Amino acid sequence: MRHLPSLKDFSADEIKQILNKAVEIKANPADYYNVLHRKSLAMLFQKTSTRTRVSFEAAMTELGGHAIFVDWATSNFVLSGIEHETEYLSRNVSCIMARLMHHEDLQKIISASRVPVINGCDEMFHPCQALTDVLTIMEYSDNNLEAQHLVYVGVQNNVSNSLALICDKLNIELTLATPEDTANRESLDTDVQHILKTSSRINQTTDPKAAVQNANFVYTDTWIDMQYFNNPDHEAENKARLNMMMPYQINTKLLAGINCKVMHDMPIHDGFEISASMTKDPRAIIYPQSENRLHAQKGLLWWLYQEAGEIA
Ligand code: CP
């Protein structure tokens, strides 16, 4: 049985199987209406979400199954051990997707689960987003991934970690344009750091203007992790970071004359990591990218259920 904690233990071939299945289901949705008939997915959330929740629930519905939203705060996950609650959960559903604060808690869920577990984003990784992002790049590059240069401009975090992992596997050129001293310490991962040091295709710079010159795709994400955005205890730190990050904003000045597509995993913070005008720029593919969350989840669910022997 396979889980998706990050993309580390997935081969390039396995990632392509998921992405190709997503493409196939997107083109022929009716062929897959009943593939997960009577299967249930538990969606466990410790943090807020729009896309991850909606896309997984819609994916299960459109594949003939059912999704159950489990709010950590109002469930007995707050009272009991993760292992006990997970053991129960995995006896009543056939797959678990969890969005947690801490990757180590996701690992506990994986250890206790009898069914596949999907990381719906934690402080270290966002693998479902990375699958969506590459699915989108496939669509906008005639599936010519190895010829693409993706430039991520912003803070090194869970999203940039997952992009580094998937680009390294699929041989997509990736440049992280990030200020060195704003990497989220809690997101630093030794394997990703090793890739950044050793891969000829994955590079890091502090100069966003130079980085975007030959970009096919320019990508940004929030500068402040979601759990801290409206947290009054982080107000001063948030303000300092927003000021420091302004040279990294994706805007028409940064991308003047650059023939690229602009990506953002959403939610968007207008006027911070991206200017309001840039979200409406003809180069922006942010909404088709967000739509692809649904299609990528379908490919992933199909693949994990098949690996678990639940479907033919
Ligand atoms: N990109 C993303 O994960 O969106 P949500 O936080 O809304 O799920």
C-alpha cells in the first residue's frame, strides 16, 4: 500500500502515471464516474482550506465515491492520541487525506493507518499542489516538460520544497528566487537542500529580475504561512517580512517584456506576493491552474486506490 507524505519515494515513472491518468480522466470524465463507487475518503483538517477541501470532495463525488470532512478541532483528535483515532478512521474509510500543522503528525497517521494517506499540505510539503502545478505546465507546454524553465519567486517553504522534489524527478529546470534569510526554518528539509546543492537543473538565487529572464513559467506563493497570516502574535514579524519581500513581488515591472505564464497556488494576497494587475494579466494562468486541483486529485486517487488493490 502506498501513501503520499511527500514526493520523495515516488519515481518519475509513478508521478507520470498519476499525471497521465489525470489528463485522461479530465478528457473523459464520464468513463470514470463509477470507478470509486461506495468508497469513502476522510478529509482531516487542522488548518483552513478552500481548494484542497473542495477539489478532493468534488473528485470523490465525480469518481462515484464520497468524502467526509473531519474538522480536527471539533473531532476527538483533540482529545485522544493520533494513533487511536487514525486506527478507527482507517477501519471506516478507504483513504485518508490530512492537512496538518506538522509533518511528524502526518507520519504518525501513516504509521497507524490501514488505508492510503495523502498529505493535503503541512509545514514541509504540499505534494498535491506540485502534482497540479506540473499537470498545468504539461498543458501549457505540449507536455514538453524537460524544455521548461520554472522560476519560483518568494519564500522557500512547503510549496517550493515540493516543486524542487517534483522538478528534480521529472527533469524540469527550476530556479528558486528567494531571499536567503527568509527561508521558513520549520520548512527546511535536508533532502531538498541536497537537491539545491547538487542538481544541475535546480538552482537558487537571490535575484528575481535575473531569474525570470528566461522563464517559461513564473510562480509565486504566500510570503507568510497560512496559520500565521491573521495571527496577532505574529503581527510585527509578518509586517517585517512583507516589507523585506516587496522586491520579490510578481508585477508588471518584474515581468516587463517576459514571455512567460504566471502561476500561483492560491489563496492570493493581492498587493503582496503578486500585484492585483498581474492576476488579470493575459499571462496569468492562475485559475486554470487552480481548476487542475480537481483533475490532479482524480489522477492521484485513482492511482492510490489501484495500488491498494481497491480497484482494477
Ligand atoms: N493551494 C491550496 O492548497 O489551497 P487551499 O489552502 O485553499 O486548500
